[in-house]
Amino acid sequence: MTTPHHGEDFLHDLRLRSAAEGGVFWLDDGQLAVFEPAAARLVSRTNWDGLVMSDRLVDMIRRRRSTTVPWSRVRAAWLTQLHTLSTGEHTAAMITRMEQVVDTRLGDDVDLVLLAQDIAVRSVLPVALSGLTVRESALITRDLEQKLLRLIDRHPGRGPLHHVRFAAVQVRAGLVVRRVLRDRASGRRVREPDLTDPIVDLLPELGMDRALDVVTAVLTAIGGPPGSAAASVLYEFARNPRWAQRLTRELRGVDRAEFCAAPARAAPVTHRFVKEVLRMWSPPLLLVRNARVSSDVGTTRLEKGQRYLVSPHMIHRDHRVWQRADTFDPDRFLPGAPHGPADRTCYVPFGWAPKRCIGADIGTVQLMALCHLMCTRYRLTVPDTDAVTMACRFAPVPQHFRGHIARR
Ligand code: HEM
């Protein structure tokens, strides 16, 4: 997904223009903003309908067609695999991995954005790619980490040398993925219940380069939004002690097995809290797409090759769509709440079919698990919550968000 950088002022202007122009309007640089809920849904449907993977590079060079692989085939393979990964046992294993990350930082004064990122990525990585050696895992994590630092404007270094190092890590991470795919296909490595595994079966049709692209798409997807959402959960948790207490009251009564078996049923208040965090602070803020086909978007004509922008965030903060759109209130997700979503097009933290996020369920459970840990096992202290502000990078990113975590 394309995720441009933009600041708070830019987003504020977009909101004003969107309100004035009915949610669909041309930006000065010739991109069409599609922030009206029904139009965003339609343009996504029209644009991605019948999407097939691009030809392999080797075939392009030889001017021949590759085996056609519909994107829906890749998604179906992922979703089937995710079905087997959505058990209480897998959730419990993910929570254990989250604890392992937190336990290494107990008592330290930490940057909570980076900690949230670490918790999210390290706990979900095995869902995407598992069975790695310690070295391989460290390389993949480093690649994701350095990409994230760029996305949130925390450049770990600048200059040509830094770019070379950045590229070197990226290339070596790609080689790890290739090796895993090759080894699993040849039986040198055991098959694992992760999202890479069904791609091994598709290797003959995809070829190695396209298979690598598919696995990279998942790794990129877990490298950004889950960590950003986890930081936003901690942010609202720290800023809303009343809600933190409500969650603690609920979660203290829910043991781990019960939580893992059916999180939303076991902890409905926590579920509403996470849904509201994802409404207020949906990552990524803007998605830029190339129009694959010409289509009508409302009264506007979008021609093939032009670009358009969609944004869950813009829809979630639109006062015509949500009452008190800028107020954090998880109870708006109670059935029949007057300030709740009017229909399904209004709440889209995971995007739109046919490209909707495949990790929506795991992502939600992971955020609920973070709440569970903060309410039952750990205590989060942020000394100066008033100093914490939200900045708009590729996603909302809390600034000056430091604190420490202790065992309860
Ligand atoms: C709270 C956490 C998450 C959020 C907010 C989130 C959000 C999103 C969004 C907005 C999209 C773009 C949808 C569109 O283009 O309409 C997306 C795509 C995607 N997400 Fe997530 N995501 C999260 C977690 C995850 C997890 C845990 C995984 C993997 C296990 C994942 C895998 C993907 C993939 C593979 C795509 C691309 C789908 C495609 O191109 O067909 N996401 N996500």
C-alpha cells in the first residue's frame, strides 16, 4: 500500500475541503480524493475487480506472458490458512510472545511508540513467517524496524552510507524469504502453519519473484498498522483513566483461557474500546491508488492511470457521518447508540473489499490482548500525559510518549 507523508495541517485542510465539497474532490496535484463512504467502497470494488498479479520480470524481458494468477487466489490461500490460525491456542501463543517483549523492558523509561511497535511485530511475525533461525528472525525484524522508522520520521541515520545499509538489510531480508520458500518446497525445512506456507504450494504458478512479492506484502502489512494501532491503544489507555479502570474491572474477571477462546464475548467493553481506538486513529491515514480502469465516482470521471486517495481516517472523522466524531467514546459501539455507525460503509478501519485487510481479526485480538496484559499483568505509568500529542505521519503517531511498565 502507498503511504505518503503528511502533516496535521495537510489533514486538517483535507477535512475542511471534504466537508465543503461533499467528500469527492480533486486535489491540486491531480489526485482524486474519495472520502465519501459509499463512493470509497464503490471505487475500491471497481478498481480491484478481477485483479491479477503482474507478469514475472523474467517473462517481461522475454516478452512472454506469465501464468495468470488472480489476486483473489492468493487471498483465498491466506484466508484459509488464517482460519486454522484463529484458535485459542494460537492466540495464547501470541500473548506469550507479547509478554516476552514487555518483560525485557520492565522498569525502564521507554519510548512507548517503539515498544508498542516491538510488541506488535514480534508477536505477529510468526503468523506471517515462522520457523526462522534467530539470525533470520533478527534480519527480518530489523528490516521491518528500519522501514517503520522512516515511516514515522525517526530516521536512525542519514546520508549515502545509511542508504546503503538500509538497502543491504532489505536485500538480505529478501534472501531469507527466498531461502525459506525454496527450503520448504524442497523439503529441507518443515512446513509451518503460517501465511508463507500456502505460497509454497503456489510457487510453480507464481515463480520465485512473485512469491517473494506476496510474502513481502504480508511482512509490510504487519510492519506498520499493527504497531501504530498498538501505540494508539496505549495512548488512549493512558489518557483515559476512567476507561482504563473500566477495562481493568472487566478484564480482571476474565481468565486467559476464557479470553483466548472468544475475546469479544469474554470482554465486550474492551472490544468496544479497541474499536473506538481504531475509529479515532486508523492507520494508515491515506491510501493512494492508481486507477486500473476508468470509472464514474459520483459525478466525477476518474480515468485509467489517474490516482485517487481513500482514507478510513477521513470517513471516521467526518461530522456528516459520525456524531461527535472527534470525541473518544467506545460506548458509541453499543447496539443502538445514537452516535454509532449509521451503516457498514461508515466504519472501515481495515479498508474495503476486495482488498480488505486479511488480518482484521488477528489485529483486533492482538490489541485486545494488549489491553488484557496492561490490566491484569502489568501497570503502565506515563508521568506526563498532558505532554503527549498525536502527530500525523503515515499513521497517527503519539509524540513525547514515554513511560514505564511494571509488573502488577
Ligand atoms: C490493527 C491492525 C491492522 C490494521 C489497522 C490494518 C489495516 C489495513 C488496511 C487499512 C489495509 C488496506 C485495505 C485496502 O486497501 O482497502 C490492510 C491491508 C492488508 N493487511 Fe492489514 N491491518 C492490520 C493488521 C494486519 C495483520 C495482523 C495482518 C497479517 C496477519 C495484515 C495483513 C494485511 C494484508 C496482507 C493486506 C493487503 C491485502 C490485499 O492487498 O489484498 N494486517 N490492512
